[in-house]
Amino acid sequence: MIKNIIFDFGDVLINLDKRATAMAMVKYGFQGITPALDSLFKDYEKGMMDSASFLGEVSGLFPNAGIAYLTHAWNAILLDFPEHRLEFLENLAHENEYRLFLLSNTNHLHMECVREQMGMERFNRFKNAFEVFYLSYEMGMRKPDAEIFEFVLEENNLTATETLFVDDVKENTDAAALLGINVWNLRVGQEDITQLKSYL
């Protein structure tokens, strides 16, 4: 029986345009994710550098793009957080039938932008729906590494077989499933988190 639900954030709760950052950087010579960029992005998601250092590194790779533009391009991925999803979360929390957790691969710039876009009242409604709000850059870990799932299970005394993890990235749900966690690999555009009860 499911007693705990761990939610991803991007494209499960908040809508994303995953191509937007790349498209915004094409005019400055971006041609694709290089191993160096991939490593940089992952280090930033794990909180191994602050935002100023991150933007400085990116600026060195794209010297013609100003810091303000780089920040705008980086945050372009973030779209809206539909009210019906927020209300669904709040209702789920109010029912008190499941322990709810957020587990997101994210970074300081994105979370600052989310707070600004949502406004603090809506953001606090969102955050307060969860028992714990896990953000990769604050944890020093990121999905799909097993350690991040093990940490959440152990810190909250959760049993894997009693836990459902919802994420739109198959690599992440596959990693969780290997630890015995129940998973829903949500198909963006075909499924919505508000259909959750049919997966429990």
C-alpha cells in the first residue's frame, strides 16, 4: 500500500520549455551540450558553485552574451505553474492520507525565478503542501544517482515499497525503481499529475 509520494517539480508540477534555453543561446554560438557544459550544469545543480561563479563560467564560454541575457536565457525554460495543479496538491495534503515530498534537480537561479514568477504567497502555498522540500543544489546530490533516493528514504524512515515516485524523466524513475520504489514515469502532454489517484 502506498503511504508516501515523492514528486518531481519540472514538467510534473510546473510547465517547462526544455528547448528554450538552447534556442535563446543559438545566436551566441550555442550548438549543443558539450561534455564541459554538461559537467558545469550538473555541478551547479549539485550546489558545487554559487550562481555568480556559474554565470561567470558560462560567460567565459559565450563572451558576447551579457550576464543579464545569460540569466534570462537560463530561466527561459520555466513556464507557468497551473492553479489546478497547485489546488490538487493542497487538497492532497489536506486529506492527510499520504506523506508528500518534493525532490527536484534544480538550482538557485531557477528557484529564485520560480519564487518571483509565482509570488511568495503562491510559492508558500506550494511549499507548505510538502512535508519536506528537497532541492538538489541544497543537498549536494542529484537524480538519477541512487544516493539521493536513499537519502530521502532513510532521513524520513520511508519504506521503498510503500513509496511512489513521480518524474517525467525515465532515467530518474528507472533509478528509483531499482531501489524498490514504485514509480510513475509521467508522459508530458499525455498525462497530468491530477490523475495521480488512478496510479495509487
